[in-house]
Amino acid sequence: MVRNEVRFMEAVIALSETLNFRRAAKILNISQPTLTRYINGAEKAAGVPLFERDHQTVKPLDSCWAYVEEARTALLHSRRCAQAAQAAHQNAEVVIHVGKSPYADPFYISTLRTIQLPLHRNLRMEEFSQFSCDLAHEVLSGSVDVAIVTEPPESPHLSTVKIGESSFYIAMSEDDELAGQPSVTLDALAGRAWVLFERRMHPIIYDAVAQLAQERKVRPVKMHHVMIPEEAFPLISAGSCVAFVVKSGALRIARDGVTIRPLAEDALCMRTYLASQAENKSKVVSALARSFMTKLSTFNKIHRKSLPTSA
């Protein structure tokens, strides 16, 4: 496959998913003028326009969706050819690229690591951690074979199966009056200072929290944003804030005067999926996914210790 053709396909796919030249260029790690040149090159090679665009909006045409569908398959097979050759050269070692969301329960990735496939004894997993939306793009582009991802964006080219869901937790000072309750409702957090993750880390979940708070007319007195749970620790321990965290984050900060309580809101939960590219026909990926789901089913029959809610 000619190098320029690969770049053209990657550019069209990225722009069709993001509908934004700046974000698409950032994903591909190229400049916007370079992205524009690749899009123009793809349209010239195809002989038809792929996008309708002006200074504000980008709209994929039907020709674009047809192009993207074939481009994804072509890129996937291109990568598989290289991987197959490398595996043969390395004594038949098979490499699976596994993506994981930082919000996913660590139990899932640790379970995936334990899987051994009898027909692929030289299987090796290379792990990548990325925010959910970016991780979904990596799966769609073929850079990641399979991913454990929280609330991925919907796509007909993404094959997903739900593997679990968990509630949010509220981290607070152990001296907080809410620490005496077995769980916390969103209404009880009105008039408090909140610590929440940056929206760009997971827009879908962030917007779900904001929408429910708006519907309930629950307003924080102040909002702090953090990239990692540890950044919230000094605000919480000082007794000035409460923080929204998921299980993995709660486990990291439930110490030294910080207490964790479940957020009793059915509308706010974190669903985790095993995701792969719908066009991915790899037998190794299929075997890995089946073994993973079987092992999870076995573990689910065994009572797993619940999250401790105090330091």
C-alpha cells in the first residue's frame, strides 16, 4: 500500500469521526494544513468530494462513509500483514494490543492478563491506557485490537459487549456529616464544593452528571476539576470539598482521613465494555474475548469483596 494512500485514509477516518480539523489533526499528530492536504489528496484520488465543509462545520457525504468503510478494512489488513510477518520472524509470537480506560475496574485488566490460549502459547499482550473516546478511535483505526473501555461512543464499526457496571463514589473528609450515612444522594451534595474530572477526559459521563444535577436543581457552590484522583486529595482532606470518583479512583485515595461513600443514584453508573473493531476477523482476538468472558462469568459466581468505605 502506497504511503500517501495510508495517510489519506487515516485523515478521512479521523475527520469523519471528529468532524473537527483541529481535533483530527491532533489525533494524527500532524498540522491542520497537512490534514487539509491529505483530505484534498483523498478526494482527488477518489474523484469525488467526501466532505461538505466551511469555516465552521464539517459534514461527511455518503461518498465519505463508503470510503471510510473500505479504508478501515484496508488499514486493518495492512497492519495484520506486518504483525503476521513479525510474529513469524519472532518464533510465532503473537502480539495483541490491549487498550484500557483509566476509569475501568483494575479487576478486568488483571483478569485479562491471566488468560492463556492453548493454540497460541506465545501470546503477548501490549497494554495502552487512554481516555475512552480516544481509545475507541484507536480500536476503530486498528491500532488497538481489543479494549476495556468505559462508556464508549456508539459506532456501527465498534463491536462491544458489556462486562460490568458500577456506581460512582463520593470521597469526603471522615469528619464530614455525610460520612455517617451508608450512602449519599446527589441532593445531599447541594451547596457543597465539588471536585470532578475534566470533561475532556470523558465527555459522556461528565455530561450525565451535569444533566442530572440540572434536572434536580442541585448546584455546587464551587467546582474544581482534576486530571487524577490524587489531585483531589488535599481538597477533600481539608474538609472543603467532596469529590466524584469511580471505584479505581476511590481505592487510590481512601486513606488518611478520607472516607468513601457510594452515590445512590441509579441514573449515574459506569458501564464497562469489551470493545473491538467490528471488521476484525482475527481468530486470536476472538479466542481471547471468548476466554475473557468465560473467566468473568466464573468469577461473577464468586462473591467479590466490596469496596471499603472508610480509611
